[in-house]
Amino acid sequence: MLFLIMKKVILGATGSIGSSLAKKLVESGEQVHLVGRDEASLSELANELNSTFTKCDMLEENFSEKIVNDLQDEQVNGLAYCVGSIDLKPLKLTKKSDFMQSFNLNLVSATEIIKSLADNLKTNKGSIVLFSTVAVKQGFPNHAIVSSAKGAVEGLTLALAAEYAPNIRVNCIAPSLTNSKISNFLLKNEKMADSIAKMHPLKRIGEGDDSASVAKFLLTNESSWVTGQIFGVDGGRSSVA
């Protein structure tokens, strides 16, 4: 009997959530293909996990072609788009380009890689995991850019869950603030970090492992009857007073 080796593709693999997810999948016996723009970090993680990788920026033209070419016709049964941004400005200081870049990174590039791998995922009854933010469900000041882009991601999740059923499952994770490189500007001040932590019922900042554990569940057959859902991994901030 011939057993096909399946891979799960992780974009944003060197970020806090992406790297945690890659490690969790490999620890459970899965094979992964890593995608990111920091070649040094990407190569180091790929060596650690004995995995393949593609170095590219998700805002590059035709970035998805690089990924597909590097996969070399391998079978894919999972896709996690762990890419995001924290664009904080009052609306009066925003420019059209701020919104366009955020939408391109968070939404449009996600659709490009999904389109490129859709047939592969369909053949293998795959799963897609996208990422939103708690700020879509709970309004925060100065979040117009990122909340609108990630709100579009949640809409995309539901649309694709309907379009791709029953062959591909599509779900989304909406974390609250998580320790990462992109959140360092908010968390490097200890008093500010402590204040933000106290805004959560569970009284701490999120870690990459928190969202990665849910993403791993959604990418495997353990969640085979789950699609079209938005999962808040947010310390209770979106729903508990």
C-alpha cells in the first residue's frame, strides 16, 4: 500500500504563533512547509524541524507561485495563514494607503495562497486556518485599520467555509494581544503590559502557544466536524466582563 506524505503549509512561520504551531505539528508527527520573509530565522526553524521552506514577503507580486513551486507537487492537507499586523492610528491620521496595505496583507494575500492551493487541499480533504483579532468583536479606539481588515478575514472565513464544503474546512482564530515581535512596541513597557493583562478576565497576555494549540486542533482530523467558526483565543476579553 502506498502512503502519501501530507504537508501543512504555515505562512508567517517565524512569528510567535506560526513557529509555535509548526513545532506542535512536527512534535505530533506531521510534516510542515514554512513560509516567511526573515530568511535567517526561517532557515534556523526549518533546520530545527527538518522541514522545507519558502522565503518570500506576502506583499510581493506572485508570492504564492514561489510557494507552489517550492512544494514541487507535494500533497497539502493544511494551510495556516498566521500573518498579521497591528496598525494603530486614530482615523483622522490614517491614509488610504494604510487601509490598502493592511487589506492586502491580511485579506488579499490570504486569498491568493488559498486559490493557489485549493485544488491540492480539496483532493486531500484539507483544512484552512485564518487569523483575525479580538478587536473585530470588541471595539477599541485607534483600531480602524486592523479591525476592518480582520473583519473582512472573518467574512472570508464564512464565505469559503460555504464555498469549499464538504471538501475543505475553513475556520478562523481571533486572538487578543499576544507576546510577539509585532506587539513588542506595546508590551516593552512593563506598566503598560501589566495594565493590558488586567483588562483580560484571565489576567495575562496571550502567548503563541495559546493560539497555536487551537490552530493545531483545527488543522487535524480531531476537528473533522468543525467549519465556518471564529474561535476567540483572548483570555475572555471578547465576552466576559
